[in-house]
Amino acid sequence: MARRPMFLLVAGAVAAGAVVVSTGVLSGAPDGNTPPIAADSSSAPQTTADGTGASPATRIDARSFLLAAADTALRETTTSGHYWYVRQRTTHPTFAWPERFWTGVRKLQRQEQAEVDRTGAEDDELVAINEKYNKKLERLRKSFYPDGPPYKAYIVESEERWRPKRTGGTHRARSEDRKVVFPSPQDEAEWKEQGSPKLLEDKPKNVDDNLPRPLSISNMDITMQNVGTLPRSKKALAGHLRAQFAKLPDPHKEFDVYLWQTTVDLMTAPTTPGTRAAIFRILADQPDITSNGEVEDAAGRKGVSLAVRSDDGHEFQLIVNRDTAELLEYAVAEKGEDTARVTFEEFGWTDELGRRPQR
């Protein structure tokens, strides 16, 4: 059976105008026509002068914090189980595109699947095909609204995932508490002016499958079976990641952004304390990573904000718990406004499909 192209996983996010981040494979960015949130909802995208979506307090040196976080990560204990569990609250943009747009999307999906089937592409070749068709999708999107959709709307939902440690085991995704939110009354008014089109698509609450899944789009060879064997020293892990980065086909790739994406993937996966410490130390060596100080995530938890900017003007943000070095939240912002946000509420091992970790 041919592997499913990643374009099929992220078409909805690109269609909505979102920046696609690698945790769509790991953590479950919604598939399909991704929708919205409520104007006064605490989950709705927020902006501040520095674009963090939270209120920074005293400034914190990013390098010093990351080195301290590495020491904290090393003190963690290693656990195991049969399923790796992640619970998160996601916010992603949506828009009610006309049927002609979705006809074009389906055509591109068929073309991409045909190319994958014809070439037998895997790993880096699959990533290259994905890049090509995502660019075609972006051109299609701009052919309808060159300046972007006339209103902004978001979907907010809670998601749970159980990823099997065993090859061929059952993967389960569960979605609940889904709602549409508008960032301003003006956006909601424009949506009504457009005829109040449906923004929240129907989808099953639970989805089980046995498909093989990488833990990282940017690192297609990382799986549940080998993530615990990644290097545990800064030098060895940096060499491994540099080699993976060099194989990525995108001619405009940026290591800072790749490292940010990989950090999210590894910090929400069952990596060892040594690997987590190593990734913090690698981040500490990056000159372009900054801190916006102590902030609150969407759940009201305090953490330290870290950020890196891409050449195209997007800011990639992390919020890390100062005491535990756990990743609380990540977000992507453009022009000071969130375009995607994922707040991690819980993750850990469990021995039973459908059950949360025992605390």
C-alpha cells in the first residue's frame, strides 16, 4: 500500500491560511476544512505588543533559561507503557471556501496520490512531493482571495491521542468540545454578511486506525519504536539533526525553524530525559532564539516564552514550564496575531487504550 501523502493531512490547514507545523502528524492538527472560536472566549487567539498572546513580565535571557531547563530535564525519571497519551487544546483558522475551491483541492489530492503511487516515494522524496503540492494549494487559495479571506474565524477543540508503542497497534484520536470563535465582532458580522456559512464540519468523535505514523514531518524516520533511542548528548543529537535537516528538500529551509518544529515533536513524545536535555542545550546555542519573559498560556499556567522568527515574518513561539521544563504551549504568529496554537494539557504513558495516565 502506498503511503498517504502529507498534503492529504494538512490541506485543510493550508486552505484556511494557516502555517502548517510538524505536530500535525504527532499531535493531531485537525484534518479537513479546519474551523473557529468565540469573540470573548479565553481560547480565542490573542495579541500583545510582542505577539506572544500573553502578558510578559520581567525579561529572561533565553540561553540561561534553556541551559537551566536542560538540567531540570535530566532529573526526570524514565517511565514506559503500551500507549503514549497526549491531551491538547487546539486553535486553528478556518474559512467557508466555495465548492469550486474544494474541487480544485480534491484534484490536487488525486494528483499527489498518483505521483506517490507512480514513484513509490518515501521519506525525503515524500516530503519533496508534499512541498510541491502545498505550493500548488497556496496558489489555488490566493487565486480566490489574493488578500486573504474577508473574515477570520477559528476552531477550538480538545483532542486526545493514544499512540501505540507496538508496531501495528491501534492508534486512537478523540475530539470533543468543538466550537467556532471569531476574534472580533467585526469578523462575526462579516461572516453573517456572507450568509453565515457552516464553519464547523461534522466528524466522528473517535477514530481508530493501525496506520504507521512518523512522530515528525520534518524527521520522517522518527517513530514510536525508535524515539527512545535518539542521542542523549548535545553533540551527538546536534549532528543527527543537522544530517536530517540537510536532507530536507525545501530550498528555503531555515535551521532555526526546523529546530523549533523538531523541539515540539520531541518534547511531546516519549523521549528520554537525556534527549530532552540535549535539545534544550542545542536551542541554547541558537543566536536567533529570544525570550519574551514569563507569560501565561491559554490555560492560565505560567511559563517562559521562547520565540524564533522565520525569514517570511512568522514567529514561532514556545511556552515552557520553568519548574518542570515541560512544554506547555506552542503557537505560530504572523504580524503579532496567532495563526495557530496548541496548549498541551497532559501527556504520558498508559497501559490501556482509551484510558488516561495514572497520576
